[in-house]
Amino acid sequence: MNRSIIRWGLCSLAVLAFCAASFGQVAVGVSVRFGPPALPVYAQPICPGPGYMWTPGYWGWNDEGGYYWVPGTWVLAPVGMLWTPGYWGWGGGFYAWHPGYWGPHVGFYGGINYGFGYTGVGFVGGEWRGGAFYYNRYVTNVSVTHVTTVYNRTVITNTSTTSFNGGTGGIAARPSPQEEAWGRERHTEALSSQTEHERFAAQNRQNFAAENHGRPAIAATARPGDFSSHSAVGARAAGGEYHAPAMSPREARVNSAESNRTESNKGRSNEGFRPFTPPAKNSASNERNNERKNGNVNRGNESRNNEDRVNENRGSESRAQKESHGSSAPKNERKSSPPPPRRQAPPKDDHHHKQ
């Protein structure tokens, strides 16, 4: 009884921890100029115990050695969570890695047939019923001696070993509206045990496609990070013919920062470090300003020209008048008449005095 209480308490804390570290959208990882090899053919190790969920193997990428195989493994899953595998997808001229994540539903993973319940759409290898995970023994390797929560349900499987979506020879699958909706749910990234498992795989040269030609010696393990002989399972065969790449891993790796700089520099002239102004608006405003300036200048010149013409006409008129009248005064000028003579008193009559 006490053990059950402790177990449920730990499970509740685990769920709360994963919800706190949740992610709304999983980011795109590395981009490469050529696609990964086909998925190898291998058997699934037996499930180690209750609560473990299968996470399929995939091709990882290393800038020094290129593609390397990350073995599939059983992982102790967060209660109520399902694993959506990562996948390689073609887009923008490159193959980009979309990392896997934990969530309440299995979202889109490129339509890749990873096997063991991951047929390309959803997951049919098991399901949560309350706090316990039930395994579909039709597609998963589970021993009823160690695990009792099992059922049998027929699943139609395909034999495709294509390891990427889109591009030449890739899976032509697109997410459904339901998968898109599930892709927007709250997610949690891969567990620390999964990231350590991937890191250990990258340290083994036998896992690189350049060494194993698509048939890794360790294709799957019973537990994450356990590459010992009692846990590891080798590949039965390569999933397809291996073709060595024509370029080195460093040449094939796409640098996102350089790609962004290249896109932003397209069509840009050598303008030094002048601030950028949208060409259409700038040219239009400049045209209007130039028209206004030119109009004012022309009007100013025109007024000055008119003044010059007026002065010129006045000067011509005065010259013409002077030439026609010589030194005489202008017509409009009147001569001033001399003042009228003063009337003198009549002379006195002298004959009165004579009388």
C-alpha cells in the first residue's frame, strides 16, 4: 500500500516537472545538403519492464563524420505521455532534422515507417489506460512474465525503409489537420537519458554510415546508453543500397547564419552603411520635393524675368520719347504761364490843377 502511494506521488511529480518544462513548438535542427541512408532492418529487444516505451532508431548527424545511427531503445516514459519520433524533411533545398518530443498525442513524423508500432501515422504499439501503459503484443516484443498489461490488435504494416520526407525518393506525406492540431499542443523535449543515448552513439565510429554502409552493428538496445552485448541488437541488413556522398560532411552541413546573411544580401547594392529606406516611397517623395523646388525656382526666375522685362520696357519707352521730342519736355508737362502784369494806377489829370 505504502509503495503504491509513493509510486503515484513520484509519477505526479514527474508529470508536473514535464509540464513545467514544456515547449509549444519543437524547433528545426540541423540542415544537410543530402539525405540520410535507408533505415536498417533489425529486431526489437525485449521490453525491460512496465512503463517503458519504444523510441525508434534514426540517423543523427555529426559535422565531422556525417550520418550516424542512433539505436532504437526502450525508455521509461513520463506517465500519460507518448513519443513523437523526429524525422528528416526536405525543404528550401536542404534536408532538415525535426526533433522528436513527448506529448499527449503522437503528431506528424514525416510519414516514416519506423516499425514496432510507428507505421508512419500515429502509434499502434500501445496506449495509456489510467496510469498504466498497455502494450500491443502484435507489434512489440513484450514478455508476459515481466509485463501483464498487454493486448493483441492486428496492425497493417508496410516494408518501406525510406528515412526522410519529401525530396527525391522521399515519403510524400503531409500532416493532417488533426496532426497539425496535436503539433500545437504542449510538448516536452527528449529526456536526458535520450540525449545521453544519442551522445554515446556519436562516439562510436561503427555507428557512422561511412563505416557500416547503412548496416550498423548496434541497431537497438534494451535500455538507453547500454551498448553492451547483452543489451545490444545488430542490424539484420541495410535498408537499401548505400551510396557514398560526393562531398565531405563539413561541405554538406548548411550553416543557418550564413544562409540568412546570403538571403538578406541578395539584390543589395554597394551603399556602404547608409540606413535603408524603401525605394518606392523614397523616390516618390524625392520626386515631389524636386518638383516643388523646381516649381518655386522657376516661379522665382519667372518673376525676376518679368521685372526685367518691365524695366526694359520702361527704359525703351523713355528712350523712344526722348528720341522723338529731342530736348523738349514731355507732352504731359505744361509750361507755367507768366504771372499777369500788375495794374498801375491811372495817371492824374493835370488840367484840373491848371484851372
